[in-house]
Amino acid sequence: MLHRRRGENGPVPHRNGRFHCINQQWFFATREQRLVGPYRDQDEAEAALESRLAPPRANRIDRFGS
């Protein structure tokens, strides 16, 4: 599931033309129209894009004996 961009309200708009299959390898396009990949299939390309767009996880430092 793709997320809204910062400043967007309502449902996530359709991102047309984001995924491309070239010579049986899959890529996704960035806003700058750069292709990222290759991936084995569209599902793998979609997962990579979702991972790239996910908000960063906060760094946690667990302290023991405090």
C-alpha cells in the first residue's frame, strides 16, 4: 500500500506509469524520471518502492543497568 505524499489529503492518488518492464526486468520510476531496478517481477519492484517511501524508523538505543 502506497502512502500519501507530504501535504496530500484524501485518498492516495493513482501514480500512473510508475512501473516499467524492460527485457523481462522490472523497474520503478522516481519523480526525477530515473529508473530504479532491475527487479525480478512487478511485486518485487512494488515492495522496493514501498520500502523506499516508508517513513524512517526511529533509532532506538536500549540502555541496560540504568
